[in-house]
Amino acid sequence: MIFSVIQSANAMLVAKTPLELYNEHELIVTGKVISLTEISNRETIYNVKVEEYLKNPKPYDIIDAYGLGAKNGGIVIEDDTIFEIGDRVLLYLYKEDGKYKISQYSFIAPESCDKHQLLELATIPGEPIRRGGPPKDQIRLTDLEGNESDKKFFGNDLILINNEIVISYDAWNDYRNYRDFDIEILITTEKNEPVFYEKHVLYNLEPCSGPLTESWHFVPKRAGLHNAKVTFVGVPITYSFVVRENLSGGSVDKTSYPLSPLKQFKSGVPANAVECREGLLRVIKSRDGSPACVQPLTYNKLAERGWANLLGSQTTFYVFANDTRYEISYHVTGWRNKVLNMTADLETNSLTVSMQNKNKGELIVTIPKTLFDAKTSPEKNTDFFVLIDGEESEIKSKKKTDIDTTLKIGFSEVAKKIEIIQITLL
């Protein structure tokens, strides 16, 4: 069934709370634009396939939505809602003169967002309170191997003086747009004396994404009660743990950790020579050339969004063949392009890379010589060729050393599988 709605104009959008928007509109739906027609220089008709009714369900699978504004050759004014074919949308609808009209609070809905995130309501009126699922706001304490003790960390012997621990927190972006978030950690003793502090910004977290795990390494220097407080988007989460005397003679961390990147930079260390703590990677901020140390999961995203220039190898994937683990370093360019998986086949001397791409880009991958050495005689000359989704593709550049080969391979936005095959030259 199909019914039509007509959009009306407002002079200015007034800020409203999510609950106000929900209560003020008679009908709310999510759906996908499957066609559109500009019927005048101020009006476009959108054919929308309904995904879900979020308020007052109706027996319609498709709606024709008449919206103000015409993108191509028409007139668009402030607060017009313009959609394109393929857009997932959330439509706030209300009745006027007996017809449903599109409110200008309607918007394009990211594919990653569920209905609660789109409406910014933890519980939608009329539905039962959501329970269960992993808690988002919690701090985790582990040793370097990831072993976690009892939840309260009291009366246990995991945390000892001079033994390094890892404090982790999962950051989430529950909003429907890209956002920057401040995150900081403060560790104090039972006398409220600060013993560790760090603050930085998580840049451009994707809409409705998470968790992005932030971790800090801490070496306690005194016994007694400690309090860790992580503050994310202004909301503090606290956790208490006890540090015991190291009486067992266990391992003691004697590592000398570098100063923060900014302190090194201000002291005269060149940005490209700044040292990062183990587990972090160095980038150069595009806006001012200063250095920063970031988590590997965020490293590539910062460069793709123009916030930072990459330095060195940013990501490592481990493949297993004949019960041996091989380290494959790689870098992917292009907005929101990423590697999903890598597998090695020693029978065909091939490395298969599964991709998820949104744009054209390049894969720069370093293949260790030892990966295929078991089947190839050292004295024989070898080379590589590449198949992208079964079609032979050009290798843009190749750099060969005694221990590995680095290839630069271009790909399109629709590429799904890149096969890198080693061949023996006669």
C-alpha cells in the first residue's frame, strides 16, 4: 500500500529534546529512499520503503513523501530536508489539513544506528525497559597478559608494587554523527594524592560506534588503596583497587618510560623522532605539525580524516600457516576503507586479503620472505602478481629487501578480495 505526505516549511528550527520530538509527532518511521522526482523548483517527491514504524504503526510498506526543496535546478533554503536515492532516513511526520507532512527535524539515518540511537532515547515510550547486555561504563584492570582478577580487586595479590597493570575503558559514540570526545584518567592514593594523569581527545568517532578500547599502563610505586577515575564526555567513572607489597620476588618493571609526546617536542625533539610507549603509534598532527601517540585502532582513521599524517607501519595482521605465525604489516588509504581478514595458502603461495571499501584507495602491504620460503628454493628468482576480485591488476610499486617485499596495490571502491600470488621466474 502507498500513501502520500506533504512537507511544510518552518522559518527556523527550534531546539527540542528527543522526548519532545517523539511526543509532538504523530508518526515516526525509518526507511530507505528508493526513488525521487523533482516536481517543481520547490518540491521533491521521495518514494520511501518503510523499514520500521517507531511510533503509531500503519499498514503501509511504501510512502510517497513530498518534501520542500529541489536539489537539481530548484530552490533550496535553510532547513529544507534534502534526501538522495539510497539514503536511509528517519521521518518525523505530523498531520495538517488531514494529511501527513514531513517535519524538518527529519534526517539521514546512518546505517550503523539502531532506533534508540536515532531517536536518542534509551527506552522508547510504550516499550519495556531494556535490561541485560554488557555494561558500557566500567573500568577493567588486568595484568600485561590480560588476566583479570576478582571484580573489586580487594584481598587479591594480582596488583603488586612495581608490577605494571593495564587499565582499560570502552568508549562509545551513541550519537548519529561523527563526534570528538575528551577522555582522561586520574589515579590517586587513599590520601587523594595524584600518581597518574593523562588526557587526550578521541577524534571523529564514527556514528553509533564502539567499543573503542582505551588503555593506560600504570606501575604502582606504593602499597595501599588506589582510586582510578576515568572521565569520558564529562561523566566520571571510578574504581578502587588495592596494591600490595611485592613479597614474592616476582617480576619488577624497570622500564624507563618516555615523556609525553608534547613534552618531548617542546624540549627540542623533532616530531618524527618522538618516542611512544609500547603499544602506541606515532602520528603528526596536520594542523600544526606536533606529534601524538595513539592507539593502533585509531591510527589509520586519523589520517583518513585529515587529522594526522601517518608515520611508519600502522597496522599488523598475523596469519598462520603450518603452525607458524607470520607478521604482515600493512596500511590502507581511503575514507572508511579497511582490511577484514588475511589468509595465507602455502599450496598456491598466495596471500588473500578481504576488504571492505567505501572509496578508491591503496593497500601497502609488506610480505615477509619467510612466508613462502618453505616451498621456494632460495636461489630461485621470485615475483608477485595480483588479482582483485579475480581480475589481474597492476602493482603500483614494489620494494624488495633481503627479508621482505613491500607492494603498493590500488583498488576501487567495490573491491572485495585482493589475492597476492608469488611466482617463480624461469
